[in-house]
Amino acid sequence: MKGTGKGNSRNLSEQYVSIEIFGQPYTFKAEVDIDSAQAVADFLSREIHKVEVEVMKSQPGVNKKAILILAALNIANAHFETRRNYSDFLRSVSDRSASLLQILDTAVR
């Protein structure tokens, strides 16, 4: 998604996604499927709200930038965990496939 600046004219064939963060609306041009782009924007909005609620319980005066950074770190952490799990899964599938191929190869001989 790309952010739009003030004064940009919008082509009717282009699709835009809106998100509201801390009461401020932002609009982005969707360079992918509009449903996917909106799902990403909605996810981000939920994550920011979740962090805001959690942080405000223990640190009521924390600034909005800190909330955004914490939300970004949470998302990045989840992304890295998913990548690690996917890598572990691929390694497991590869090992098991090699083992099965060896068993089949032995059985055919």
C-alpha cells in the first residue's frame, strides 16, 4: 500500500483503503487485492488498539509513538515466529520425505 498525499487526484479505477489510527484517518492506494489490503489495515488497527488498551492500564501517560512502536514490535515478533515455524515445518517435511524415499527405494530393490 502506498500513502496518498494531499491534493492527489484519484483515478476511479484505483482502489483505496482507509484506516483510522488514534482518531486520525489515513488513506492508502491498494497495490494488491482490495480485500487483502483492507484486511491488513484492519489487522494493524486492531493491534494498535490492543496495545493501547494494555499499555494504558499500566502506564496511562504513555505517548502514541510508543504505542505504535510496541504494536510494530509485536507484529514483527509474530512475523519472525511464523517464519521460524515455517522453516522448521519445511525442514521436517524435507527430512520425512527423504526418509520415505529411502524406504521406497529399499523396498523396490
